[in-house]
Amino acid sequence: MHSEACKALKKQGYQFITPNTSAAVKPCMWNKRALKGGEMCYKAQFYGIESHRCVQMTPTLKCNQQCLFCWRSFEHEVTEEEECPPDVIVANLRRVQKKALSGYKVSPYVTPERFAEALDPTMVAISLSGEPTCYSRLPELIDGLNADGYTTFLVSNGTRPDVLARCRPYQTYVSLDAPDRGTYLSLCRPREDYWDRVQESLAGLAGRRSAIRTTVVRGYNDFSPEGYAAIYQDSGARFVEVKGYMYLGYSRNRLQRDQMPEHCEVRAFAENIAEHCDYCIMDESPVSRVVCLERDV
């Protein structure tokens, strides 16, 4: 991996599994907040996940899209990388998470019991950076994590349905950030036109625990609720998360703060979508500006 990219990511808190590969771990804000006894992320509220026992990681830093709302740096884009073998990732995950959280052991806000739980993670979210399906051994990695006792969440942009079909995480997330092809191309900026592949991935969610995530950017894709509803309806997803864009990270170089919708806007948009499909609002998290819908079966 390019040394400048590596240095930049390390400054952002990335912990690499091995020095020469790009598989990495980085505790998220909610992990640290929950570790100190604070509130957990909306995944705890919606799906029962304990945030302080969750490892946020990626097996690759490559991505085949450059979404305007993405918080990662395109300036430090990785084009070539050495892949870390799945067994090496699984064997080192707890060690690297412990290293990332080591400074919290002496915090007066972290109890010994909570810290011990954090060092014994039960959940892996493959969602840190890059597109996981660009990692050639993703199905093998997920099988290894499952066998090691982790609950696995896989977050994908849906551009490689053939890979997703071979993955067996506990829950699969696929992004749908546009109601039509033109909006997808202008907002997500894929290297190729993957729109049809995204639709194939969404249809392939049938029969598995799955969710669609739509990131709403004010003025870009916050229209055509009936268009989103039709795609949701044709998918196999059990859940849909309609989530407001957050003005964070490197996305601030591409978008403006006023393109971050308020929660009331996200809620209203989700309600409009629900009017056109068999999904009903199940829950919401105003602090994260996200509304969760569930298929009415």
C-alpha cells in the first residue's frame, strides 16, 4: 500500500492487521461512547447489537465508487494492495482491537467490567472503508468469523452480486442511494454503470436477514419516494434504513452543511416511501437521523 495513504489513515486511527496489507480495524464513535457507559448506536436499538463489543473493520481499502457523501478520503485512494489472508484477519482481530482501545483502560469513565467486555468482542461490522466485495476472499473471511463465534454484519454497495450471493453473514446491508440510474451515476460516481448489478443484489436479498440502506442527501436524492418504494418492494430485504447524510470527514470537501437533512425531513421522507410499499416504520433514532422500516409480512 502507498506509504502516504498508510500514514494518513494511521493518523485517523486505523490499525492495520499486518504491516504490508490493507486489512484494518478502527473503533467507531459509538464503540468508544458505549465503552465509557454512554449510549449505543442505533444498531443496538434496532437489532440488539452491543456497540462496545463491536469491531468495525475492512479487509480492503479499494472501492469501485466515489460517492459524494462518503466520509473517506479519495485523495488517499488505494489502487494496489496486498490482500491479508482470511485466517490471519480472524486470528488477529481481537489483538488489534485491544491495541486500538488500550488507552481506555485507565479512563475514569470506563469500568473494568465494561473494558473486559470490549476486549472480548462478539460482533464484526465489515463496513469501515472500501467496498468489501472487492476483497477476493470475502466469503471465506465471513465463514471464518462466523466459525469463531462472531455475529457478522456485511455492508456493501451492491455492485458485485455474484460475490454477495456467496457470502453468509448474519445480516447483509446493501446500499440504494438513488431512485433511478441517472441519480445513481451522478451521486455515487461508480467506475462503471453498476445500476443493474445493484438491482440484482437487492433482489438477491430474499431468504436472508438483510437491510437496504439509503443515505438521503438534501437536494441530490431526496425525491421520488415512489421510486424508492418500488425498488424496495422488488427487493428481498426485510429492513430498510432511511438515513440522513452526515456532514463528516472528507465529504465536507464535496458537499455543503445544508445538504445534511434534519431528522424530521428524514422521517417525513420515510413516511412518504412507506405509503407506496409494504414496509412500515419500525423504529427511529433522531440522534443518528435514521428511520428503520420493516417489511409487513
